[in-house]
Amino acid sequence: MESPDGSRGLNWREGRWIPWSEILLRQQTRGGPGGQHSNRSATAVELRWSIRQSRALNEAEKETLIAKSSSRLDKDGFIRILASEERSAARNRERAIERLKEWLRLSMRREKTRTPTKPTRASQKRRLDDKKKRSQIKKGRGKHHDDH
């Protein structure tokens, strides 16, 4: 398939490309905008791309994508994106490609590791004081024994 914009592939990150030959685009009929004509025109676009078979990613990136998006993959390991919001097949194709780019960017972003914080001295003191007060309240309950 020749690229829609004449480039060598889908540029999803600076210097990173997915060859157009790996991305499968198919038009199909769908409901949506267009009135009575919408059921006869193949304006919806289905984009399919196999993470496992891609030459654009290394093994670590493939594993990351598969782990993060296992619910979005079909049984053959393809990610499937459907765009049918627009009346034009060309605009739906652009939207599907943009969604793939955005999904790749978000999925490949490293999540920041949480650094646990220590409680302050004042909060530790408040906690212990509250525990002592609670303990006194509980000790005050129950049977009282008089020494008479």
C-alpha cells in the first residue's frame, strides 16, 4: 500500500516509523453520519496492525505493548481501530491513523515510579497521642470495681 502522505511509514515518535505495509486499512459500511446514504457507502475505516509481527518494534517494546493492551488485541494479536465518525472515508482513515499514533505514544510512555514519603515527626506524635486518647476511652468502658 502506498502511504497516504507519501512518507515511508507512520511516524509515531521522532525517528520511529511503522512501515505502511504493516498497517492494514479496510473500508466498510457502517451507520453514522450521512443519512440514508450511510448504509450504502463504505466510509467507515478499520485499521489493523499486528504488534507481534511488526519489524518497527524491538522485543521489549512488543512485550510492553502486549502487556498493557491485552484486552484490545484480538486472538491473532492485532490491534483493531474503527473510525466511522466522519462522512468521508479519507477523514476516517486519518482519524484511525491518528488514534493508532496516540495509542502508541500513551502505551509506550514510562510511568513514574512512586517514591514513598516518610511521616513527619509532628504527624507521628499526633498519631500516638490519638492512640493514647482512644486507649483511655476504651479503658473507661466496662465494669467498674469499687473497693468498698
